[in-house]
Amino acid sequence: MGASQHNRRLYLGVNDQKGNLLFVLSIKSRERTYDRSLFDSSLITGLFISGSVFILFYLYINQQVLKPLRKLYTLVNSAISNNDFSARDEYYGDNELHQLGRGMNELFTLIENQREEIFLRHEKLNHISNTDSMTELANRRALDKQFAKLASDAVSAKQPISLIVADIDHFKLYNDFYGHDQGDKALCEVANLLKDNTNPDNHFVARYGGEEFVIVLSNTDKQEALKVAETLRNAVESAHITHQGREDLSYVTLSIGIASKATNEAFDSDSLFKIADNALYKAKKQGRNCCVAGDKAQL
């Protein structure tokens, strides 16, 4: 089959298998019914209008939908990744996405406030669990934690560490004479004196129980520990806390035992405490109101 156009007519020829022409069809071409220039300008105008509408529609969708969605995604993803809910973003529109964004800001504020409240409660509980309620010194539990920390600390293992055990002399007589309420006040006065005459940077002061106190002295050898102990003993004596229940003196005093570990010696809180406790017993035997440094050989 072949085709050709001549004098506004289309001719279609049909051939057999050998290529011989069998017959020809003649079809008259249809006249153009429109103006080409009119069609071209209308098409361009339509395309321009359509493009403008599309751009305006995209800008609207971007401002009202896509942009707030991106902001929400970034806000939430950052909060989850960094575990930080302090970030906020601005949403000024009235549609649901902007309202959701403002709601997310409020939710983050609520989460942040609740986390702060939980943190404060945790800090309070931690303080209560590690603090003696009467004297506000560290309690036995906190002292055990301090011992464990020193035992596992490589830096502390290379430094001298000393332990002071201090006991209020004749405190039973004080309670018998003044009553337990006044005895509690005397304990607090002594605790404050111990706190005021130690260095919080490397001195850990705790109430061990009853009228007994323990002071852990980091990076402190025996000679320095004796000086600290004497300062504490003298501070309590000089305070002249009245004690009419005893016969030898009329004020409260301390008996103190000291134990120390040398540089590069392993820290063993049990051994140090036994040495300091034995030294305290010796101070009591020597007449009280004095300091005695213990030694490993005495174990």
C-alpha cells in the first residue's frame, strides 16, 4: 500500500504481493476551519493562565500545608532525637495544621514542665535518702556511697586518704540531764561546727549514728588529718555548749580517732574504720576531749 497527496486530495494505492497496482482510492482533504494564529495565541494564553494558577496554588499549599508540616516534623524529630523539648516554632494561620503546631508547642511546654517537676522531686528524694534529717549532714547511706566511690576511683587510690571518727563525750549524761529535745539541739550545734570547720571540696562530713560523726578526708595524710581533727575538737570546745550533766567539765567536748592510708595503698574503708574506732576508744581512755591517730599494727 502506498500513499501520496496531490491537489488537496489524498491517493491510496493497493498492490498485490508482486507489487502490481490493483486499485487506487482518492480522498479529498478537509479544509482548515480555524485560524492558526488565533489558535497559537489562545494556547499560549491558556498555558500562562494555567501556570500562574498552578504556581499560586502551590504557594498557597506550601504556606498553609507543606511549610507547617515541615516545621512540625523538624520540631518533633529534633525533640525526640535530642531528648530536648525546649524548642518552639511560630504558627500564625487558622487552619488545622497551624492549630496543631500551636498545640504541639503547648504539649512541649507541658512535657518540659513535668520533666522539671520530676527532676526536682528526684533531687528532693535523693537529698532525703542521703541526708540525716536532724543535722542535715550526710547520713550512713551517703557515707557508704562515698566509701564505694573512693574504693573504685583510680585517682583516689594514688592519694593518701584519712578517716576521722568523732564522738560527743558523755552525751548520754547530756540527754539524761537536759532531755532528748535539748540533746537534739546540741547534736545540731556540733554538726554545724563540724561543717563550718571542714572544706567541702575534699572533706565529707556524715552523722554515723547517735552522737558519732565520721569525716572522710580525701588527699590528706595522717599529719594533716591530725591538724583537721584538732581544729574540730577545739572548735567544739571553744563553743562552750553547756553540759551540766558531766562532772569533769561544764561544756560539750569531742573525742576523736584518726586513721590514714598512705599514697598508692589500697583503700579499705572497713580497715580504716576499725583503726579510727580503736583510736577513738584510746582517746576516751585517755580522759576524753583529745585526738588519737591509730595505726595498722593495732588491728
